Amino acid sequence: MNTTSFFNELPQQVMPVITVPNDDAVKPMIDAIVAGGCKVLEITLRTPAGLKAISYAREAYPECAVGAGSVLNPDHYKAAVDAGAQFLISPGATDSLYAAHKANPVPWLPGVANASDLMKAVENGLDQVKFFPAMTLGGLPAIKNYAGVFPHVSFCPTGGVKPEAASEWLAEKMIFAVGGSWFTPADLVNAGDWKALEAHIAKFWASFK
């Protein structure tokens, strides 16, 4: 599968970074996120419920692009693919993850934080990457600097990207998507207030240009 064409054809350029707290939250939380207007779901593997949420989302919402975030090692890689993840995102990248990708080339965004990380991604045949944590690493000015040296690489920044700035980031030609955890505020998730979560997400999409 061509990684570049997959990410360039996502139904939305803004993706929620979703951490499902427990098994009981899987269905109502995913339902609320999709009902709020999200068509791309990055469901992290930070909790054991992540894999169940990926499987549920794939079955319940075939029209959505469903992927796994926080993929840290080859075991995560395999488990996410087995759960039905259509794409994978990592905060960084290791030799073992690059090997897993070569053995099973599911669309994957390795995380990069510096020029050496970018060189390694390019060396391994990847031209789309996650820039994380984006604001800590210098934000949009840093990406612009890297783009001058790596003109054929494009970026998905996450980590500190504010919802009101999403359009500004996406206006830059080297940025193909942005990700954010603002879609799922901890207070709403912890309270299990799924109607409020749906409304919160819908408000973002109504204002997004």
C-alpha cells in the first residue's frame, strides 16, 4: 500500500488523538466522536482499551479512516494491524519499527524531532512523518526550516497544536495534516459525558475553515 497516497487521501486533515480510558467507554466514546463529525480517528495504544476501540470503530464506521497512535514497538505494530488499524502513528521511530514496516508496509507515520530523524525516515523510504511534540520543538518555524532542507518531506504536527491554529498550520504546503487531543477533553471523558463530548467536537468542526 502506498503510504503517501493513503495519507493524502484522508477524508479530513485534522485528526483527533483519542485515548479511550477503559472498555466501558469504547462504544459511547467512539460513537460520540464520530457523531460530532470526525472521519479520521487516531486511537492511541496508551490504554488496554485502545485495541478494542480500533476494532469497534472499524466495524461500526467503515466510512471512517481508523488508525492506531502511540505505536511504540513491533508488538504494538502487529497488534494494531490485527485489530484492523488502517494506519499507524508513532511518537518516534526505532530500527525495529522500521523493520516491522518493511515486513508489513501498512501506512505509518514515524515520529521525528530533528534532522537526523528525518534523514533516517527518508533513508527508509518514507516521505511523510509525524513532528512531535510540535510546539516544544519550535512549532511552525521549525517545520519551515526543515522543509527547506527536506523539500520532498511533508509533516503531521501534533503536540501543543491549538484548535484555533489548525487552519494556519494546514495552509503550509509541507503540512498534510495536524493532530490534537483537544477533541477529547479529560473532564468530559472522565465524567462519561458523551453528549457534551459530541457537542464539543461538533463546535470545532462548525468553526473550522
